[in-house]
Amino acid sequence: MKRRDFLLNSTAVMGGGVLMGGFALPALAQDTPVKGGTLIWGHSETTQNLDMHQTGTASSGRVLQNIHSSIVTVDANLKVIPGLAESFEVAPDGLTYTFKLRPNVKFHNGATMTSADVKYSFERCKDPATGAVNFEVFNNVAAIETPDDLTVVIKMSAVNAPFLSRLAENGAGVVMPVDSGPTQGTNPMGAGPFKFDSYEVGTVVKMSRFDDYWEGPAFLDAVEAREITEPTTRLTGLRTGELHMINDIPLDRVGEIEGDANLQVKKWFPLNFDFINMNHTFEPFKDKRVRVAFDMIIDKEALMQGALWGQGATTASPSFPTDAAYNKDLAPRPQDIEGAKALLAEAGYPEGSLNIVFKATTNYPYHIETAQILVEWFKMAGVNLTIEQLTWADWLSQCWVDKDYQMTMMNFFTLWESDFLYYSVWNSKGAFNYRNISDPVIDELTEKARVTVDDAERAEVYKAVQKQIWDEAHDIVLWFRNGTIGAQPKVMGLDTVVHPNGSNLNFHKVWLSA
């Protein structure tokens, strides 16, 4: 009996441990970094857009993180710290931000960064014609002044309390050379540790060391990000030595690789959150009772065990679990098939009357597993659920861009910052609101949070947003998924690779032992 079938037919659910970050390493023969070599990385996803302003996918961000630098960044505790700016100051009224830039920062084209580049980058991101996913970060920016080459003064028309933390996400705060926008999509250029060399679409991105990087040159000569979305193929490449490193060890093989003395494993929690989406323009999902009923059909713990092989933890909130804004009072709705049937009947959908198409992308094999498990539970509730499998490009085109779906599933990475998360994903004007959600309560709360300067008060506003999402069942939040990296023993510095946001990967301090 397949494990998924066992879970569907068993009344006992295995308890899954929550992973809070283990790092198993074989004995290391060399502690002193050495220069040289090309790291071959088996990337689990496909790069979609090389323009850092336009890309909305973490898969692209993991590559571009190595090509660009941001004006500010975050430390291990997600506290905003200087990046390309060596210091920053916020006026007491919250309406003026002054950045002092690091001198002699070089771009990959050899030009020295100045305040003009910052002004150009931010205005490009703000411009609707750019199509930047983080355009709304600059909605309240009234003027960007450059009194000298190393000073940038941003004047706000209204308080935007999360402004600095939003800049800490590379998409908004990244600095590009003046007038480089038209070629960023084909030849991304920034001030990061690696220069872009080439991209064979759907195959490999090649980057080489930038010797004038402002934090000091990388150890590696180059990085090749080979796009291998099929999990078994990716793991085979690691085992045979064709690949030095892979991200996303196949979920059912993590324990096996941990037990292999010839490989390294890095694990952390969380990598991302996953949720099931219902298109709010599809007639049945306009009714809250239908959305709540669909939530009640799902046993989240059993689903997590069956689709993730226990490599995660269920949650009712998508907030970063260490965030002060995480609403701990919320819990996943328990499975109640009979209650769901009654609620659907009350909404005018008796057993056998609902036929739903669930679009799932093969880019995430565990999404297909999830959909397959859901089919059985929905059948028990009298709902006919059919699966349509899409490539990643087709999913982005149909579900993300055209919003042409009834039901789907997605995961989000790097949304540690509450404004980025709740405004982008649930505000009716949010760049990531591909479910057509329009909730005046959420709109009001997410706008209120932006002008709430006190951190504790702002956290309470976001807790209210989470409760509203749960109460209305706008989406069905499932779990946080663990992150994993597998590597050859010669890959050194793995503990420096994962960004504090849990998603981005940076190879600046990685090296290959002799």
C-alpha cells in the first residue's frame, strides 16, 4: 500500500517533528578558504525573468540575489541593517529617509555607484510602465533628492512604517546602474558578488566572480545554476558527483541522505508556506460558506504527512513563525466531512453538484501529491475534483497572470516582512493578489498598518488581518515547509548560503576544498 493510501485510510496520523534547523556535516579536512573552481548547483526550479524589478518568483530571486545588492538588508534576526548604504536615518515624523552610500562601490560594468543610480533604480521600480512587482513600496514617495554623489534623501507624502524593511527585500531595494533597465531582462547587471554570463532558458544560468565586489571577492571562480526540476534526477546528479550541490532534496529521501556519510545535509525551518487558492470570481467561491466548507474537508496534518513526508509543520497563519505579528491564537480548521457537506447544501450545492478543476504545477511535485490526496477527501464530501497538471510557465501564465483557474495551490518564499506579505497577497490592489480577493476589512487594516509607527501596535493590526483571512477562508493556509540542501563533502561554507529570509541563496562565502 502506498504511503498516501495508508494516510487516506488510516485513522491514526503519525506525529511529525518540527525541524528548527539541523546541520549535519562529515569531517572537514580544510578550514581555510581557497579560491578557484566552478560550483555546479542543481537548482530545483526554473528562472523566469532576469529583471530583478519585474520577477515575482523566488526561483529567479535565488539566482539574482548573487548578481545584485540592496541599499539595506537584514541580519539573522531580520533586523534592517546597512547594505549599499553605510548608514541611514529616519526623521522623527517618519517623512524623510536619508541614506549615506558606501564610497567606491562598483557595478559589473565598471562604473562607480552614486546617488543617481539609487534615484534611477527607485524611480524605475515606482514607474507603472516597468511592471515591477514591488511598485507599491514607493507609493508614498513624493521626491528622491540627491544633494551629492553619496547622499540620497527620500521625502514621503505620508508615513509608511514598513518602508525600510520593504527595501530590505532585493526586489525593491536593489540598485542598478543608470539607464540599465532596458537590458536587465537579458543581461542583469548590479553590484553583487557574481557577474551574469549567460542563460540557456530552462537549462542553466552561468555567473562568474566579480573581483571588485564591495564586500570583497568571492572564493569561487563561477557558479552554474543548472535547472533540474525533476527531484530524482537532481538527487542522482548529486550522488554521482555531477552536481556539487542541490536545493530541495526530494521530500521522501531526506532521511536517507542524512544517513549518507558521503554527503552533507543542511536543513532549516521554514523555507516557505503553502496554501490552497480559490478564485473569488468563480461563482461558488463568492460564497463564504463554500470556502469554509472546502477548508473543513481537508485534514491538514494528514495532508502534510502524505504530501511532505512530514518535512514541515501545519499552520493557520502564513506569518513568519518567529515574527511578533504571528497570530498564535489561530489553529487549522479540523476535518469535518459531514459538516462540510451540510454547509455546501446550505449554500445550494448538494452532493454531486459541484465539479471543480484543480490546476497544479509539476514544478512542485508535492503539489501534485497534495491534489491527488484531496481528490479522495472531496469525493467523500460529494465534490468532484479533477486535476489539471501544468508546467511552471503555464501555471504562471494561466493562474498568476490571466487568473484563469477555479482552484489551485501555491507556495510563497521570502515574505517574512508583514507588509510585503499581507498587502501584496491579500490587499485588493496587491501585486500578488491573483485570487481576485476584495475584502474592505483587509484593505483598511493593511493600509492602517502602514501608518502605525509603533511596532507592537502594528503587529496587532496584522494579527487582525490573519484572523480576517481565516474567518472568511479567503485561502486555505496549510503548512510551513522545511528547507534542505544536499552537497558534496568538498563544498565548504554551506552555513553561509541561506539568507535569513529562508529562501534566497548566496554563494559569496562558499568555496571548494582542494
